[in-house]
Amino acid sequence: MTIIKNEAQKELTLDEVVEQYTEIPRLIAIKIDVQRRGVHYTDRALSAADESLHQLRGAALFGSRDAQILPLPESLILRDGTTVLTDPVPVEQNPYFVDYIDGKLVLTDQDKVIEEVDYWPQPNFYHEKTKSGIPMDHIVTVRPQRLQVMPSSYCHFWDNGNGCKYCDIVNHLKQQTSELGISAKLRPEDVREVIGEALKQPGRFSSICLTAGSDTRGTEAFDEEVDYYIKILKAIGDNFTTKKFPSQLIATAFTEKQLTRLYEETGLMSYTADIEVLNEELFNWICPGKAEWIGYKEWKNRLIRAVDIFGRGNVNTGIVSGIELAKPNGFTNEEEALKTTLEEAEHLASHGVSTVYMVWIPRPKSYFRDQKNASLEYYVRMAIGLNDLRKKYKLPTDMDDYRRCGNHPDSDLSRIL
């Protein structure tokens, strides 16, 4: 196994990584590298995008790496059904190219065809409007097999400037409000209507996910956030005949009392509270709002206590993998960063909490906008390490796998267990 000494060491290429780490399928390695580097669409590729068939970019919590809102394809699917979540990237930043060659959409790198791809299929409801006149794709967005609801696009950790340093949620909200007219907060009745319309397309969706910015307000901190989620979840539940429905909430680390309310009063089945970075010192620096209101140790403790409510395999946390290497306070070599992260993830796994990762995207409207993410080898080893922990502790990850999310290369590996 390669020992990554420091950032000056030559990075392995895609082919070299695939050759060395045989436990990683080539398509997953490609997914990681495409997420890491981003894509640029050629004119031929854009001409192959059909707005009546393919999903174009729309409402989102976070901005793109070109800092623009353009009607480009939402993202890509690989031949094995793997979902790739990636952003359009300026050519000077060395992205992969999406091209249309000999009647096929392909990924290319340095003019070499790497793999066939396809665009995300558009759901049937995307050109409809609610009874109140709002475009339905402003209320609910989709991934190939998941309905995505973003009830609030504002995070109150930014009220005093303590938003997470990798995040651009507030700046992107301003951009969407001015350019697309998207509301910062959804009405439960609109969400109910759009989910009902989406479910008319049989077999398309396997789950519903809610995620939004944190809201610190309430009698106890975050009570108002919990109240709002309950209203939205109850509205969604009106579309089902069963009490519970396939669902995930990605939210703040709530107290046991708050989590019990969410579980007992709604159809919610799984819960995620993203800790973002598995190191207390870096957590305090990178996520000052989360540190101020909850703290690293308490965030972990709340995740562990959530297992008693939702059950093993239904609670996880996400990390923005690579930010642990951010300058000037992050780890100075990838080996140390990997070791520390996996040790902390194992502590959570031993208590029934799974960890999944997202590839860090240095977004141009974030504090970390001018930084560089980690090497492909680092992300491949992180995926192997987190997947091995789930195997060791027998933690299923159905609630956040390639079908229901598609943003986590490590949980993509669960399909080959």
C-alpha cells in the first residue's frame, strides 16, 4: 500500500489507483475522481441534452464550482447505475470533459475516452406548477431514485458569521433568490402537493430526503427547526397510508427529546446529523457554529443516543472528506488525516453510528474557496476504510446507499458485499 508522505508527493493517476486498489471497482474510482475534479460540458454534449427528457440544474442548497446558475445537465449516471453528483467547473481547473462522440455521451480526460455516461432522467412533475403557482421543481428536486426536499435554505449559524468554512449555503441562497426567485422557506401544503404528484410516477423513487440549514431558535435550541420539520414530514405523510414511509432527515444533532418527537410524531425512518470533520480541534475551527451551539463531543453523543430511537443502521453522520487537510490548521499529510478520521469513525461505528463521506468541493463562494481537495488515492482509501468499518460492525447502510443518495463513494461499495 502506498504511504502518502506529504502534499508534494506525486499523485497516482486514475489507472494507477485502479491497478493498486483492486477492491475498488473502476466505476467507483471514476465516480470519485469526477466528483473531485468536476466536469466541463462540450458544445456537442450540451446539444445532446434534451430538456424534455433530462434533468437540468435547478434549486440546490449549495452553489456550483463555476459560481453560476445555468441550465446545464444536473449530473451524470455511470453504466452500472452509479449516480455521480458533480459540478460544472471552469476549464482552467482541469476538470473531466463530458463529450458526445459517435452517438454516445462519454467522459474524456486529455482527449482520451474514459467511460460512457448518461444524463439524469427528468421526473414527470418537473414542468408542473403547484396550485399556488410555484414551479414544482422549486419545491422538490430529485436524484435518480430519491425525492429531495429542502424546507429552508438559510442556516442560522451564519447569524454571527459562524457558518462552516467549506459551506456557501447563505451566499447561494442570495443568488437563487435573485436569479430564480426561489423562496428561502417552503410551505408544508406545497410540499404535500408536489410529493403527491411525484408519487404518481410508479417505481421511480425509493425514498424521500429532507435537509436544510440549522435553526438555533426555540425554547430549547433548535426547537423551531424540529417543529418545522414535523410540519413538513406530516404533510408528506398525508400521501401515504402507512404511518412510516421511506425517509431520511439530514439535520442538526438534536437532543433525545427532540429526536423522540420526530420519530413518534412523523413517518420518519432514518436520521443523519453531519459532523463534517472527525477531529475536535478541526471541528472547532471549521464548524464554529456547530461548536458554539453543541460542541464536538456532544454532537457525537447525540448521534450515539439517536441509535436507541431509530435503531442500528438507521443513524449516520457525514463528513466532508478532505477538509481535514485544509490550510492552515489542517493535517499536513494525508496519511495522518486518514488514520485519525478512521479511528474516530470506528468509535462511532462501535456504537451503531455509520459514517459516510462526501468529496470536498472548494466552492467559490465559501471561505475555503481557493483551496485544493485531496488526492484520488486518499478518497479511495477513505471509501475502503469506512466500508470496512461497516462490515466489521455489521452496519447496513440502505438508508444512504447508491439508490437513495448517490453522493457517498464509500456506501456505494455496500452493493458488492
